[in-house]
Amino acid sequence: MPGTDDTNPASALYRGKGVTAWRLIADEIEADIAVLRLPPGEQLPTEAQLAARFGVNRHTVRRAIASLAERGLLKAAQGRGTFVENWPLSYPIGPRTRFSENVARERHQPGGELLRAEEIPATPVIAHALSIPAAAPVVAVSTRRFADGTPISCGIIHLPLPRFAGFAAAYRRNGAVTPALAACGVADYRRLETRIAARSASAEEAALLDLAPGRVVLAVTSINVDDNQVPIEFGNTAFAADRVELLVASDQAEFKP
């Protein structure tokens, strides 16, 4: 086969995988990025070098690289080659945590997508977080959020009804939480509590965040309150751990870039 090396022990493995060869190669390159064998800003080996490494043709390598570029892990520079993207994004968590502001501060374009919204009775956990009676109605809003089109986080937030009956429609219009809350009469809000834990992504989270199965996410549970210290939002968010670095700011001072 042109472009392959039959003496390469990897050749038989990857050529034998057919249409899945590019996926396996993409997984290996992603693993190199994750453990910093390919650090942020590093130039990727040439297509010819990668083809020789994996014992495949350049078209297969090109498809693997394209899939990683679509996910925001690699970036092509015209006439210069392909480079590892400069992740992770620094994401401050403090009294005034705002996704769009955090992403824009890092010179990325923020975005948000409403996946679904439904009215449900508050579970005991949700009711406790929002200081409302158990089984009281809340709107559950599932979202996915982006930086430069790359999925950064996904999750679900719960807001009490009827106060936030218009939240989902407002979020669908602009793709951001702060203006959606403003549309419901909340001019300002603050973070009351944040809990952070590392775990493996669920199958749904991996699909939404374009992660390989078993990759780690940073699970953030949060409560936001309005100016009167009334809980308005209880959220559970999964951040792609290899794309985001959570920076915990003190309550005494706002984050300064």
C-alpha cells in the first residue's frame, strides 16, 4: 500500500481496522495531548511522519487530524502546519461566576445551546438547594456551552416556578444565562455555593462534549442567589477536564485578569 511501511509493527494493526483506523489514530494523538507529550502550542508531526508511525496512508491520517480539529484540540495554520490548541481555558469560579464573561476574557467566543426544558416536581435535593417545598414545580433546563464552537460544558439547571417560567425561551433566544435571568427580572446574582469533583464522563456527557469514553470531567454543583439572598438557580455542570482549568477565587475579591 503506498504511503505505508510493511516493516512497521503498527502497520498491520491499523490497516486491519479498515474504516475505524482513523478513529484509533485520533485517540492516540488525543492521548498524547492529554499527557502533554504534545503540549499546547506544539506543532504536530507531518502527515508523512504520522503515516509512517501508524503504518497507514496519509488520507487516514488527514481524517484523524480533521476530527481532532473539529473538536478544538488541533488548529491548522496556513502554510505552517497543524498545532495543538492552547487549552485549557482558565475559568474563574467566584462570587460572580459568568460563563460568557469567563470565556470572552480568555479571548474565545462564548456560545450556548438549549437542549431541552421541562417542568418537573422538585426532588428533595433540588428543593433543599432552592429553599422551596419538596415537589414544588421547577423548570429543568439542559444546556451545552461552547468556546469558539468547541463544547466546553454541558449540564442541567433548575429554577423555581412560576418566577422563571420565561427562562427557557429567553435562553433559547440568546444562548446565555445572565440575559435569560434578566428577562425574568433578575438584574444581578451571586454564587452562594460551589462543589467540584472529578469523575468519568457519562455516555451522554461524552457524546455532548465530544470526549472519548472514560475521559474525565469536572463535575460542578452550584447554587446562585439574587440580591435578596433568595436561591434562584441550582446547577449541575460537567466541564471537559482537558479543556478547562477551574480557578477558585476568594469571596473577598473578584477575579482580576
